Amino acid sequence: MLSLPQVWENLRLPQFMQWLHKWLKLWLTLWYFSLGCAMVGLIGFLATYLKWLNWQTLIWWTLLTTGRVLAAVVLSALIFIPLAVWVASNPRRLNRIQPWGQVIGSIPADVYVPVVALLIVATGTTHQWWVIPLIMTGTQWYFFFNVIAGYLAIPADIQEVTQVFHLKGWRWWTRFLFPSLFPYLITAIINAAGAAWNADIAAELITWGTKQFSVAGLGAYIAGNTDNKPAEATGVLIICGLVGICVIFIWQPLYRFAERRFHY
């Protein structure tokens, strides 16, 4: 084991690693290009192999589901970021509310499905109001706990500086809090977006006894085709592709930017 560093040097591996790092952008470009070509080829294969699919309808359902996921994430952020800041800003309030949040947050999103089904049956509503709240049950706690963790990680001297300069209201949020919480917000968004896609499958198609309540979307398409494996796999593959594209082209660059730009 003690001779390994010398072997590493003799093989000139440090110089090789430096050379690889020098051309890192080229390798990343080639990797993303290859990944894009593979996705295009896979889509072409599916379009040929699964001729019976109505691709226009499937694309429209994908857009509907993406819109619902985006709406659920945005609403969760708008509600639970201020709530988490309000809780974390007072130690006594934090000690009282955070344990209850941990208990409620540990409940899986699927547990709320029977409750929503009972409400639909009891009210006889024909409105499809239940989808967004059900998706939010899988997203909201990521904002709540990540924002609390980010707020508690802010150094006390930096918080005192905001008091010295009398930062209040909108300026306090935009000049101090959002930059301080930015890495934690990116983490919350990444986790919440992934959970939202998962919760959407249960939210778009609810079965209660012999009754079914569904909305047009990719989640209902997947849940309604459990006996048709090619169709079910196609729906899951579309979701995986969308999540992968978001991770590669949106979340990873944002996360690297947050680590590089916003730190103490």
C-alpha cells in the first residue's frame, strides 16, 4: 500500500488526469451529444415498434402532466418557503412545530389518496381539483425542511449585518435571504420535482371500490395500463427521459452555480 503513490507517479497518471481535465468541456460536449443521439434513436425505435400508440395524444398528456408537476412545485414553494422561514426565525416556535412537521412529513403521499376519494364521493364533484394537492403532498416537505436547515446554517454575524443596515421587507428577502438559501432551495427543488413525478401517477387516477376518478395525463396513462406492459413502459420511459433532461440541463448547472456563487 505504501508504494502505491510511487506507482501512481511512475505511470504518469497525474499528468494524464491533468490532460483529461484540460479537455473536460470537450468530453462533456461529446457525452451530451452522444446522449442526445441515443435519445433520438430510442424515440425513433419506439415510434416504429409501438405503431399502435397515438403519439399526438401522448405528447399532449405529457404536457398536461408536466404543467401539473410544475404548478405543484411552484405552489409548494410559495406556501412552504415563507412558512419555513417563519418557523425557523424563532427558536421557541421551531422547537414546537418542527417535530410535528417531521411526523406529518413522514406520511407517504399515497396515504392521502383514500381521504381525497372519500371527499370526491361525498361531494359528488366533477371538478378535477384533487390532482394538484395530491402532488403537493409529495413535494411540500422538501421545501419546508431544506429551508429550515438553510436558515439555521446562516452565520449569526451575517444576520446581525442585516440589522445594522436595516434590511426589511422585500429587500431583506431578495438581498439577504434568497442568496443565503439558494443552495438549499436548489436541493429542495430537485427533490421536490422528482417526488412530484412519482406522486402524479397516484394522483391522476384514483380507484375507490368500483369507481374510478381520473384526469387526462401521463400519470393516468401509466396507472391505467398496468396490464399493457409496453404502454406502461413507454409512459415510464417518457417520465425518466424528462427527469433526466431536467437533471442534466437545468438542475446540475444550477447546483454547480449555487455551490460556486453562494457560500460563506
